[in-house]
Amino acid sequence: MAIRMRTAATLLAGALLAAALPTVPAKADRVSDAVADFRAGQADEAAQVLEPLARTGHPDAQFWLGTMYYQGRGKPRLYGAALAWYRRAAEQGNADAQNNLGLMYRNGEGVEASRLLAYAWFTLAAGHGNSVARANLDALADGMTPAQILQGQQLAEEQMHRIDTARRRPAPARAPVSAAAAATALPPVPALNEVRVVQIGLFRNADGVRRIRDRLKGERLERSRLALRDEEVVIRGERYRRLRVGPFARAEDARVWAQRLDRLLGVDSAVIPVPAGR
């Protein structure tokens, strides 16, 4: 079973690598010099260079700023800040940030643990040729069911589509910003504008979807201002129906509903963060 799981992961990672667009580094020399300072133990000096660059959108600087928050070197140890900066770098295609996001979701550091999201981010990083992420992906897959792996693959494809769409969108025109101004232009920890949904699962059988719909009629989701979202998704050329309940502004509420739905439906649901308004 593990061999088959790894083969599926390899196929998806390879497909994502082929679809990825190259990242063009900007101000690479300044980032490289700052990283050298950081590795040499001069973390405070490195932070003074990297933070303004991270705030202006440089993915490598964002990755290293996230690492500073994660390790507590040059910045206070704040997992929430590390997660936010890693996310911004990962969404621009930085494979190291994608791998580290996978680790944080796997370990539940600064965020609720999620094997599905860890699998998705490891897959994206492995698709960029990151060998550490490949090893992490294989190890994680060994402890997952085929249904969980399928959902992880779907999340990876969804995130890759989001990254591709953002890259193809023309960047808004911006007035030049000095490094000093950039350092104070944004709050210390960039907020992730997300809500949560409970993902019940992916289904190919219409009878399974109908059964769940019938069981949920008595739950009166409408009175809780929740909706059952029935969406078609494509995973490696195969069509599935994805059922989600939400949105939830608070992760705690999503967890309560996930437990309730698991008991009612006999499923293994997952709490998934999604961009607000989506």
C-alpha cells in the first residue's frame, strides 16, 4: 500500500512541477548577504535587511523572516508570525517555505494540526524538486488512508491553481517605497484572512452524496447560518464531488461541528482553512 501511495504522490508532484512558473528573484544580492549574516550569528543585522524586503513582497526574504520567527533568532519566537510569512513565500512558489508550512501543519505549530494540509504543502514543495519535502511526503503518506491522500492531493491541486492564478494576474502599479517606509508600512504580523470549513470528504458515488444530504436535513444547517457546499473537483483527470460545511469564523466552532458530523455520518472529516469570501 505504501508503494502505491508514494507512486501517486510522485505523479502529482511531477505534474505540479511541470505546471509551476519560475520565480524571478529580486534584490538577490541583499538577501544573500543577509542570509550569510544570519548563518554567521548576526541575526539582528540580518533582520534589519530582510524585513523591509519581505514587506515589499520578496519571497526569499519572506521565507527567511519566517525562519527567524520560527527559531526565535533576530525576532521573538512566534509560530503565528512564522506561519504567516512562510505562507506568503509559499504562495509565491518558494519550495522551502512550502515544506516548512507542511511541517508546521504536520506538527500543529502555531496552527491546528492537519495531515491533509501538510500533505498538500509537501506535495507542492516536492513538485519543485525539494528533496526534504519528498522525504517528508513519503513518511506522511505511510500513515494516511487512501481517502486522506486523495483529499491531500485535491488540496495541493487547488492551492497550485491559486498560486498560478495569482502569478498570471497583472501586479498593481505601486509608487516607489523606501526601505525605511516599508519597515513601518505593515503590521508586525501579517494577518491571514481566512475562515474554516469542515470537509466531509470526496465522493465519486452519487448515492453517497445523497445519503449525506438526507442525514443532514435533520441538522438544520440553515438555522446555524451554515451551508452544505457540494462542488465538483478534478484530481488527476478524475471527477469527484466535494462536500463541505461552513464557513466558520472560529476554528473552535469548526472543530465542534467536525466532531458532530463524524458521529452523525460515520466519516473522518477535516477542518480546512480557506480564504475568506471564497
